[in-house]
Amino acid sequence: MNASRRDRLPWVRIAFACLLLVRAAAAGAAPPQPVVLGLRYTGETIGNASGGIARGGAYEGLAELDLDADLETLLRWSDARLHASAYQIHGHGPSANYVGNIMDVSNIEARPTTRLYALWLQKGLPWHGASLRAGQLGADEEFLLSKTAGGLINGTFGWAALAAADQAEGGPAYPLATPGARLRPAPRPDTALLLAAFAGHPAGSRCTASPQRCDLHGTTFSLNGGTLWMSELQYTGSYKLGGWYQTGSFAEPSDPAIAHRDDWGLYAIADRTLWPARGVHGFVRLGGAPADRNLVSLYLDTGLGFTGPIAGRPHDTLTVGAACVGFPLTDHESVLELSYVARLTRRWSLQPDLQYVVHPGNNAPDPNDPTQPIRNALVVGLRAVFQL
């Protein structure tokens, strides 16, 4: 296949995805079905306006296909369901080429490819409202989540940099899920407990290249490389206390020749409505991990979300957030973000976004002038989301 044809392929996929969305919208709402397909397309242009490594912009896109099957209806298997999801990722994110930061400026930045993500079965259990989920799982589907922070684009407001930087190969999170099992008992209506075990290396313990290259299509299903144990206690959905413990060998950041046995991290989350009449919500997430074996030893993010901030637009949201990662014995990287989601229709939204990155790469040397650190960066972007 020649280069020009390869360059056109993402746009063919985009056009096809948009055609499906238009046809679905024209067909109107359908009655509930035992098998439900969902399609969502996210496209964005993000550029570095000043500072960083270089000025410039990039387009990237993510097409997501989800399947949910009610096995009770299909197979008479009580309280059981099947879920699968796949991604088609194209374009290139600006973080590595223009900003040089650790907390990716976009939560869809990933190596271009078509890949399987999640593939799991879930079965309800007859005690304490519990359920068991097993298969290929993403921890970012249930752990470390803040609903209010989800209004922001920077990747750290989803799968926080505390986990993304410290867990092996970025942990079981976008774009790399991994085999695992999760138990969720709910002993009280306002309380739930998540307990999970994941394969320690999403791309396999023998991977010596980029993990996303080693597991290019999400079909490695590696069971090698130790175990990542995660737990999270949730109260009213607003307060969460969690942590992880990972078996294996972890190098000391200041001296890779020194290795430490096993690793762990702890975090706490508060995410609640502060002013119901005005649609004001707030979140804070705080966490830490041992400094002698982790790139990020301290983590903090916080922010506010506003629902319906403009009169006559009750479904729009405005979110402002700040995140900071602390590094052992050195410095920090921080990001400030302001983002507005305009709901144009039930299936289409536009999201202008502004970010300011402080000390990109933890004051890493500028590749254009190694005697100076990378300058603070101003990042601007516009995202469009279409969904069924």
C-alpha cells in the first residue's frame, strides 16, 4: 500500500463513522435490545501556542465501538452480561513532539492502530449485591475516577499520572487493558468495595520496546510479569479511598542499577456537588507512592465543574482544574486547564480547551538548547464528539 493511500485511510474511517451516526440519528430511538452497539467518535486539533519544545499543532482521532449483551435475555443466564470494546486510533498527539510533558495534554493520545480494549463477562452474585467481572479489563473503567474531572481533556484528570507513571507499562488503562478479575460487593446501598487483580505487564514482561508497540492490537493477553492488586472503598459515590500493590522489580529513579522488590501506592478522592441550585461541583484527588522506586512520589489534582453556566444552555458544562506531580528529590510538573463542553445536539458536542503546562517534563532539558529547561507551554485545542 503506497503512502498516499495510507494517509487517506483514517479519513475514510472517520467518514464511515460519521455516516453510521447520521443514519442512526435519522432512524430515531429504538426499543431496548438484548444486544446493544454503541459508536462514539472523538476528533480534536490541539496545538502548542508558546513555550514547550516547539510551536505546532496536531490532529488526532479516536473511534470507539462498544458491544453490551444481556446474557439473561439471550441465554437465560441470570444477571450476567458480556461487554467488548475496540478502538481505532489515528493521528498524533502534541505532548511528545511539541510540549515535552509527562501529563499528556489529551486523554486520547496513543499510538495509531486498531485495537481491542476490553472483553469481559460479569455475573451478579447472591450476596451483598455483589458482582464478579473477569476477562480483559481496564482499571480506568472503575478505579481512580472523578466524574467532575471527566470534563477536562488532559489525560491526568482521567487515569491519574500517579498510576500512569508508576505502574508497570502505564498500568491497565487506555489504551492497554490486561487480563484480570474484579469483585464488587456492595454491603450497603451507599457503600461499595472494589477488589481486583490484573496481570502486572499489559504488554508482556518480555517487552523491550514501547508497550503500545509490543501489544499493537490489544491481543497479547499477557499473564506474565507479576500481579497488580487494586482496591477501592466507595461511599455514596462521592468519597473514595484506594490503593494498589504490584509484585515485581522496580528500579530506583536516580540509579536504574538499584532495584527494589514490589511497589505500592495510595490515593483518596472527594467528588461531590457543592451548590446544587447552581450546578456547582468540586473534586480533589490526593495520592502518593514510595520515592525510592517511582517516577511520581506525590500527586494532587483539584477543580470545579459548573453545569449550565450560561443561561439558556442547561446541558453545557464548564470545568477548571489543576494538577501537580512531585518527583523524588527534584521538582514538579503542573498543569492548569479550562474547558467548556457545548452540547449542540443530543449526539454532538464541541469542546474548546486551554491548558498551561508548568515545568514540562519536570524541568527537562530543552532538546533545542540542552543548557536550558523546557519552557512553560500554552496549549489550545478544540474537540468534537459524535455518539450514538
